[in-house]
Amino acid sequence: MVQKAFIPIVLATSLLSSFALAEESNSYLSVDGPIIQIDNMNREAEAWGTCSAAYDVMAMLLEERPAQAQQFKNYGNGAALAVVMAHVSDGLERDMSPEQFGALWNYSKTLSESIPETQKTMILADAENAGEKGSDKFVEKVANTVKTCISNLEGQQAYIDTWRELAKSGLLSVPQD
């Protein structure tokens, strides 16, 4: 009985070790050029989601610096909005009915939550796998990711501005808090 329980643990440990070795990149985001110019909208949304997650993790790492942590949280919110706008911009059509737009918008909003959350889980799992020995390398990887994301703030801002224009046009119902 003990041997049967031991085999999955050995397999899982082996799999995690090989996964960690396969992920030796020094960033969680590998893009050539601006994120907003990625041809595949799904890959673009994943890149923005990775930025959102990396910003959130950086905010966690900087919790003792509240103003900087808040700045990264704000960047993370903007990157999550870029996930929405990447999908909406790609799916907009001239003869789209209000129902079709609503469906596109709701689907895109769902992605703005699920993609960053999935990416954040992956990054935090990587931190667990790195342990204390690999913490410096982990922080460097997050910092490199954030550096790439910061270099894409112009594209992120373009999506935020587009969202603002949609909100002003009345196409979106902006929540009243």
C-alpha cells in the first residue's frame, strides 16, 4: 500500500523537476516586438494576462512599499483590461447586433479574470518550486517579465483609451460604485 502511494509522488516530483528545467527562460513573457502587434489575438491576450499576473506578483513582493505596490496593482488592472480590449477589438464587426456585442463583451470580461489568474497561479507555483534556494532567480524572472510589460505600457494605454471611448459612447454600461 505504501509503495502504491509512493509512485505518484515520485512521478509528480519528477514531472515538476523536468517542467522546471524546461522553463529555464529568464522571463515569463517571450515576445518579439510590441504585445499589441501579436497577430494571434489569443496569444496577445495571454501576453497581457501574463503582464497582469506579473504586476500582481511584483506588488506582492513590494508589499512593504505600499505606493509602489499600488502602482503595480494599477498596471495589473490595466493589463487585465487590455485582455478584454484585445478580444473586443478583434471581434468587433460593423453589423454587430447589441446582443452579439454583449456576448463578446461578457466573454472578454471573463477572459480578463481567468487568463491573469491562470498565469498568476503558474508564476506562484514556479516560486514554490524554486524554494528559498531559487528565490533570487525567481525574483529576477518576475522583474524581467515586468520590464517587458512596462515597455508595452503604450499599447496597454491605447487599449485603456479605447475602453474609455466605448464607455463614453454608451455602448458599455459602466458599474456605479
